[in-house]
Amino acid sequence: MKNQFTLFFSLLICISAFCGDNLKYKEVDSLINESQFSSAWKALNKIHNDSTDKAAIKKTEFCLKYFSHTTYHLKFYFADLKKEETLLNRRQGEYSTSELFADFNPEKELLKALRKDEGNPDLHFAIGTYYYDVALSYHDQWKKGKKETMALYYYHFKEAYKQNIKSALSCYAISYFYQSRRTNAKAKKHLLEALKIDTNYAAAHYNLAYSYSIQDSTELAVSHAHKAYDNYEIKSYKADAASMCGILYSDLGKHEDAVNWLLISDALAPGNVVLYETLLVSYLALKKENETALITKNLYAYDWRTGRIFNAILDAYMKENKTETLRLFLENEVKSDTTDKEYQGFSYMHLTQMHINLNQDKLAKENLDKAKASFDICYDKDHAIYRVLEKLAWGIKQP
């Protein structure tokens, strides 16, 4: 009977402690729900006015989630928001003197607590989370460089991981570290583990899509790119995931699907040149002449001076045996403004490159001479463009 009473009494103490913990955070949670973050911080400080492990962890979590402004994650400020305000809008706006300064440095307090309890996995996890946030937010602009902060978050997350303290975010962060070191097998393992914890973790799906794409597992890559798109909430991230879907479908030869996804991405975030290059490939494959002509003109207009974009245009046309169409386009560009000798010279130069690739040496030589004649009018004799023309001349077989 005595043992039963002792067990019952111990159970009551545990339940009481658990309920007490829940009750003491009730005010903090209520204020957070009302976006009263300055007041919530004051309430949290009343609960944790000491230097315990739990205080350092709780306060760090609060700082990282609810700050209105921060100075390099070393100083944090909180605000009680108005009804129409959001935390994101407040962060993007100017600092206000009404914001409450938190006299709390997460790095300092967490490391101080860790020195007293070096094996504490919860402290390692909290420190890992802090350094991961710093690495993503400041890159090399923090007091430690990005490589060092990445190594720090990796070390602390791994220490927590060894004791089975992990989250989807920590597994993803570890995989990100491995990817930066090009150890892709380990990176993939931790991405899959992140998805076991949270099947909707968008960033893990996105990085897995990329991982599978470089392994030529394109069908698997597409499935993860879809899930990344479905689960991302930020517009620019959704655009990236949609673009990846489109590029992967184009690689698979599913050009209708490719066009659909690429247009979704373009609607979310216009101006992605790689997206337009892939659209050109798919429009050519689908024999959509009007769309092909429009996107070719726009891509060429975007950057006709450098070779990168023209090389992408040329590759797309050569793949579909449509170089005659490209020749007509370039010849028309030459005639479009005969007074612009620079533009004319580059168009002749691109024609030269195309004819060299097609082993049409006579036409290549003719256009090379025309390019030089145009450049002679607008450039000095020592201009770098003449070295480019020399290299092209080496590719032309002499009769």
C-alpha cells in the first residue's frame, strides 16, 4: 500500500508540474496569438528571469521567431503590432523607438549554458538552430563567415542528432551542409530523413528534385519538384519550383507539360532567362512558330552582345533542325537598322558561328568579313572583339 501511495503521489507531482508549465506559458501564448510580441517577451521574462538551460532555449526560440528588428541576430527588438500589421511588414519597415529592446544575446547565453552541461542535446539543437538562421540571414556579413557558421550549426545539430534530437529543419540543414561539401549521398540521406519527419517540407522536396536530376532520375525529380511547388508558400520559391518542373518536363520531352509549368513560373516571377531558353526549346519541339519567333526575338534583344544566350538559341534551333529559320531571323536583324554597326556586326558574327557549326565554311567566311567591316566602323583596332573574330576564323576550313 505504501509503494502504491508513493507511486500515486509521484504521478500527481508530475501531472502538477506539467499543468503548471502549460499554465505559466498560457499568457505568453495568448499574447503571441494576438501579435503582442513586446508584451509576450515581458511575460516570458517574468517566467524565466534566471540563467537556466530552459530559459536560454525558450528565449532563443522567441527571439528567432518573433523579432520585429534585429542587429545581426546579436540584438533583438519586439513590437506589439496593430491589427492591420504583420510581422513581415514590420520587419521590412523602419525601426521604431517604441520597439522593446531585449537584453538577451542568444549565442552568449546558450554557450554559457552549454559549458555547464556539455552533453545537453536540447542546448546543442538550440545553438544549431541559431547558427543556421545566422548563416542563411547574413552569409559572410556576420562576425563569423558563412563557412564558419555553417560548420558550427552542423556540429551542434549533429551532436543533438546523435541523441535522437532532430527536426525536419535540422535534417535539412545538415543535408545543406553536405551539399556545400559535395557529399551528395549523405545530403540525400538527410533530405529523406527530413521528409520522414515532415512529408510537406518544401525545401527538402526541392533539393531532392535537384539531387535526382543530376543523377538522371528525372521522373523522381519531377515528383519532388511538384511537391515543392505544392508546399512552398513564398511566391518566389513557388516560381523556382514551377520553373524546375518545366525544365525537367522539357528534358523528358514532355513539352506541353513543360510549357504549362514554365508559364506558371513566369506569371509568379517574370524575367528568368533560363526559363525563356527552356520555353524556346519546347516551343520549337511543339512547332509553335509564332511563340518561337517572339521568344527568339526577346531573348536576342535581351543580350545580343555575349555568346551565352546566343549559344542557347543556336543549340535549340540545331536540335530541331531549324537553323534555316534562325538564319532568316539573323539576316533580318542585320537589315533592321543599317546605321547601328555594332548590332549589325554582332548579328554577322552570330551568323558566322552558326555556319561554322553547320560546316558551311564559305558562308562563314563571308559573314566573318561582314562582321569585321561593321566593327571597323565602331571599334578601335585594339578592341577585344577582334580576338573573338580571330578565334572564329580558326574554325573556318580554308578552300
